[in-house]
Amino acid sequence: MRIHQWQRIETNFLYPEIFGADSVYGKGEYIDFQPGAVIVDAGANIGMFTLFAALRCGGDAEVFAFEPIPTTYAVLAVNAEAANRGEYAAAMGARPGASLMIHPINRGLSATNETVVFAHHPNFSLWSTRDAQFARQRLGRFVADVAGFIPVAPLAVRRAAVRPVVAWMGRTTTVTATLVPLSSVIEEYDLTRIDILKLDVEGAEVAVLQGITPTQWAMIRQVVLEVEYFATKDVIVEMLEAHGFTTYWFASERERYGAVQSEVCMVYAWRAEDRS
């Protein structure tokens, strides 16, 4: 499957995380992809998870892919258009009668309707966030963790060697973006169910979940999200379990890379009655 990309460094970073043998989204015991699924992809970037989900659904799904950064959204829209034309149908193993529709949407999700300023990282768009403090904390942690992978030289030397690369990745520009609550999207598209809600929203996870009304929670069958901090994970797990979900989480970067400071977690949630 050949896709359009923003830049190769990001695609190479995303591919093993999403499509690889150790994909955090490929854990079948926690995420159930079925043909005909309705999927919301919040923080879609260029559409890698969107295409992966469509692949796992046999090319038979409807995906609402949200990306608030205009330049990143432009690439997402091209990939969505190609998928909707059937260019990836063979790679997805689409059966006769399969129907794939990807809706690329140049908005982000939040608790309310907002116009906000993002710190956009043009050299590493995956890091773009509306939370400047979140961005600074992540850069500091990333320097420490990457320096830890270098086996020789004093720690201060290792960190000095890493900082120019991190500074390049962390270069920011400001971008104004529109955010909407998921509740309004459900009403706008007259959705009656969401089989999978995926969030990768760089510190805005709680706000996105707060944008769902109490009566709408029942239509959501599965949630999968990346969370940066254990404390936030605890809040989200409590929120999901209060809405009737069974949950599982693990510290994904510690499992993958070993002794790092990262608290990045994957959280999975599902309805127990759907797995019986």
C-alpha cells in the first residue's frame, strides 16, 4: 500500500507502531475490528490509523478522520480520496460488496466549540498540540530518554549530543484551528453508533471525552487512546469505567524501549457484553 506522506521520518516512525507486528492497535484481544464498523479517528495526522482500521475491517468501514492542522489535513485528504476511489481495495483484501468511506475533517475534537492556537511542529507534526506546557515537558523527557539509548559517554555529553536533533523536531510555528465536541459531530452526521473511538490528541484526551453527552456514551462500543501521563490515565480509566466499559492499559514506551522516563500509555476500553 503506497500512501502520500508529510515526510518520511514521520511515516517511518508511525509504520511499526500502527502496522508492525507489535502494533499497539493490533492487539486483537482488546480491539475488535469488524466489517461495516463506524470509526472515529481523532488526531488522524495523515491517516495511518484510518487506513489500518480500514484494512482490519476488510475495506468495509466508515471512518470520520479528524485532523486540525491544515497542512497535515491536506495529506490526510489525499489519502482518504485515494482510499474512497478504491486504490487500496486490493491491499485491504476488500471483498465484493465491501464499502469504504473515509470522511477527512479539518477540525479537532474538544469539550466545546473553540478556536485555539496550536503549537505546530512542521518537522515532526505528530507532536503538534494546543498545550504549550505539555510540549515543553515532553521535549525535556524526550531528551532524557533518547540520551539513555546511547551506551557510551557521560550522561551530560549524551544529552548535549541529542539536543540539536530534538530542537529540530521541536521547532514550532503557530496555527489557528477549530475544535468541536464529539456530541455535535454525532448530531451533524446522524450517527447511531461508534464501534471504535480512537484518540491520539497530544494531551487533550480528557477534553475530548468530556465532549460526549451522557446519553451518547451508550452508542460507543470501544475506545482506544494514547495518554502521556499516568495521572491522566487514571482519570480516563475512571471515566470510562463509570460509563460501563471494561478497561486495560499498559505503559507502551516502557514496554517497547525499556528503562525510560516515559509514562506514555495505551488505554483500551470495551463493552463486556460485546465480547461474550
